[in-house]
Amino acid sequence: MSTRAVTEEPGPRVRAEVAVDLGGTWLRIRTGSGRTVRLPAPSVLNRPGEDPAALLDLLVETLADTVPADARVAMSCGAAMDEEHGVLHGSGPLWGGGPERPVPLRALLAARRPDVSWHLYNDVTAALASFVERFAEPHHRRVVYVTVSSGIALRTADLTERSVPVDAHGLQGEVGHLPAVSTAPDAVRSLTCPCGGTGHVAAVAAGPALPHVAAALGMERPEAVRNALPGLLRSGDPAAHRLLATVVEPVAEIVRTVRCLDPRTDLIGIGGGYAEGLGEPYRAELVRQVSEVRSYADRDPGRAGRGLRLCRPGEVDPLAGALALSRGALTVTKI
Ligand SMILES: [Zn+2]
């Protein structure tokens, strides 16, 4: 019989959970009660001309003043970032597009509120985690999520090891600035990307590109096309269908390439406000394009639409995804 005294270990501290979604337009904060507060983000998008350093200070102060004592904060950040160290590589909408200086956001938050445990994730990683939580099935090996919104990016989760593999800088799937695969006229393929490049995926297929693509295709009143497009598609307008096919094509080519390179990809989700907003016409055009038989490699065209899901608005929730990541549902792993 042991004579060693039995001491009771103190149980793990119960931390209140807070989820945060930091975008260029809105800063959303959801506390444990499930209530979500939405504030204008302290960003150059909302406050053009303001000093980015002052905006960053305001963000840190706002969060530090909001979260309860000893909370665990899971934060989705609209910026390319190193998730291991909580360092943002810069975000045009948040702090301007100048020379990219890394922002050690987690260290800044931890210095201001050391009682809080801060977990920061890229917003596409958070959306991927939410998509996996909702739609992945036990037999799925790899799940890909593509956001088609103000920008375009992709993340892949390896569910056999519950990981999101990233490179030494913490990046993965920044496909928005690859050259767009497009059969559109030169005027479309030479459109300028917000990054300064030419003919990138984002320059053709992201939301802000729509009026520019419409103009390059010679459509009338391209500046009004965003509001008019759903109605024009319903009425069967051929120019509208050509426009839709043009903006979907680079995304369909990404889907085709992912499937060609990795047969373990069992599910691909397409989300983001732009694609979700166009809804069923976008989905139908995407499926039509990925189902095209072009070579011996396309042996099962009827299958092309399966394992491909266009999300409906609200189905993917970066706040829920960030919380899932902070609980260890998936681990971001440097390769
Ligand atoms: Zn670009």
C-alpha cells in the first residue's frame, strides 16, 4: 500500500469561449451566450487615409475591452497569416496594401490581455473548418473549400490526419493570384488584378471583377450588371450567360485541376458571398463546366457534379470554424 499522499489536482480552468471574425468591413464578436455583436472594422476600407498603426491599436483596444476575464478567444482573420505564431502577413482591406509588414497580432493581444488565451486563424482556414464540421462524412479523406468572394483562395484539409498542411510561412492554397485559365477574349484575360498582376484568377472570377469582365465582353451598362445579372440569367439573356460562364471558368478549372492532381479529394465546397449570392445559376454553370469531356482523363463525366457543393448563405460560419479549430477539430500543420 502506497504511503504517498494523494493530492487533488486542480481541474482545468473553465474558460468562456468567444469567437471573433475580423474582416475589412465588419468586426463580429460572438460571446458564449451566442449573441453576436457587429461593429464596423477599424480598417482602411472603412476609414480611408487613417494611420494603419492607429487602426491596429484601436482593434487591440476594442477586443481587449470586450472579452471577459480568462476567456478563450478563437478569431478568424481576413488576411494571409502564419497561424502558428498568430502573425498576419498584411491585408489590403484592413491596413492598406503598402509594403507588407508582418503584424504580430496574437502577441499584441496577449500583451494587452495576458489572462486570455488567443487563437488566430486565417478566415479561409476557419471557413474550411466550418465546412468540414457541417458536410464532411466519415469516409472523406481530403476536403477542399474554395472561397469566391472579394478575393479567391482555397484550403485543403487532410481528414486522415485531421490536419490543414501549410508551408513554412503558414500559407496554403493562395490560388487567387495564379494565372486564370480562361478561353475568354484577350480583353478579359488582360484585366488587372488588385495585386497589380494581369489576368489572375481574382481579376476575372472574384466579385469586384464582375463589372470589368462585363465591360471587357462589350456588355451595355457594365456598372449596373451586378444588380441586373440574376434577372438577366432568369430571362435567358445570352450575354448574361456568357458573362456567367466567363467568371465561373477559372474556378471550374481550379476544381478540375485539384481533382486531376489528387484523387483523394472526396469533397469540394465553393462558398463566399459572390458565388453564394449568384446561387443556383452559378452552381449549374460550374457543374456544366467541370462535366465537360475533353480527353481520356474525363472518363466519368456524370460523376463530376458529385462531391461538389455550392454553399448556401450562412451554411459556412467562420466564427464556428474558428471555435472548432481552437478546440482541436483540425490542426494547422507546417510541412
Ligand atoms: Zn493578383
